[in-house]
Amino acid sequence: MSQRFYYQIMGEQFGPLSGSELRARAIAGDVTVDTPVRVGTGGEWLLAVQLPNLFDASGRPLAHADIVPAKLKVPLPRETSTEAAPSSDSPSRLLFNALSFAARIHQGQTRKDGETPYVAHLYRVVTVLTTVFGMQEPEVLAAAALHGAIEDTPTDLDQVAEVAGERVARYVASLSKDNRLADKQREQAYLEQLQEADIGVKLCKLADLYDNLMDSADLPKKSQTRTLRRAKQIAEHFEPGFPDEWRHALELVQDLIAETSGGLIH
């Protein structure tokens, strides 16, 4: 699901808006750098300038073309539909485009340690997919690179589709929570969404869990426990009927869960 945004002017709240609609309001002058904006119904109010890629350093609203520069746009081949990914001479072009776009839209964001650039997590998730799980499908790797685009930035699915194709956008949608829902409903809907998704989506999520577990070692115990609980819940949800071809990926995450649990106990 696409992320929804709300903003306030003189105490009056406006929304929900998609990322593109929020950007249009900024370009129209309705949303300025100091306009209070929040993500979802329960999000923290921030100044609009704090949202990545909504304004440039001078306070000028960024247009869609500023976020998806022409050099990142690879045209679709005439013989295919928009369901396919943008064509290229090499499958790696799709991944390179996705990673470049991710670096742009997540600029300035960090991991929970407050120091590591968020985009490092995306690179690691792609690396887990390729070198640990053995997944080489370009569209799955591109979805992994863009899995935080909808939840963590004003980017919408149309922009993801423009960069990486409709299939990748659909994968990214499956990897994104619907923040319009209350917490309990949101988490349950997300589990069901993942369970119904393509195996490529499940592998992206497992790679995300794998990196989060690895990354949690240096976090406070409370954060480690929360990361572990989420990983257990999703792994247990995936267990019944997981495809034999990719069961090793699930088992690797389960092993890491057990290892992390042991570390917390000691």
C-alpha cells in the first residue's frame, strides 16, 4: 500500500495524500518547508523540510523530474507491456537503476544507530539475496533495493514503476505496510499480504530480516528483542508450505533467529 501523508495549516488538518499529491501541494505553495507533516494517522509530526526529497537545500520544492532524472529512465521496449521491467542491454541495469534511485530518495536517512546511512541496509539486503540465498532474478533484487521507498519516503508506486517496472512496483507494494490502519490491524494485514505474495517478495522479506538480525547486535536490548520478535513472527508465518527450492533461505533466517535468541539469554 502507498504511504499516506497529512499536513496542517493553522490547526486544520489536510489529507490523506499520496507522495505525488503532497509534492504537488508543495509545488503549488500550499505546503512549505515549515509546514507540519506526518506519515500515516499515528506518525510523528515533522516539518515538511525534514521529509527526504520534498525540498532542496534552498527550500525549493522538488518536482518529480528532479527525483527521477532522465538518466535513470530506461524506456520500455516496444514489444513488451508495462508489466515488464524497463529494458536494458544487461539485467544488471535494472538493479543499478533501482539502487541509484534508492540512494537518491533515502538521502540523509540513517539506520537506528543514527550514523549508518539507511541505503547501506538496502545494499546489504541485495547482497544477502545474491550471495547468501542465491537469488539472481533482477526484478527481485530491484524490489529489495526499493523495499523502503513507499514506507520511508514520499515516493509513490507510480515513481517506482517508472524506474523499475510494474512488476517491481507490485513487489514493493507487497513489502510495504498500510499505515492507514491501526497498529494491530496493520501488522496482521501485513502478514497476510506477505503470505499471499510471490516467492520473490518472501525472499526479499527474509533477506530484510536477516540483515536486521545481523544489525541488531549493537543495538540496545529492547531494540534487539523487538527485531527478534518480528523476525520470529514472519518466519513462523512463512513456515507452512514454503517452497522446497528456497527452504534453505527460510532455514538460514531461522538459524539466525536461534543464534540471536541465545545471545539475548546470555
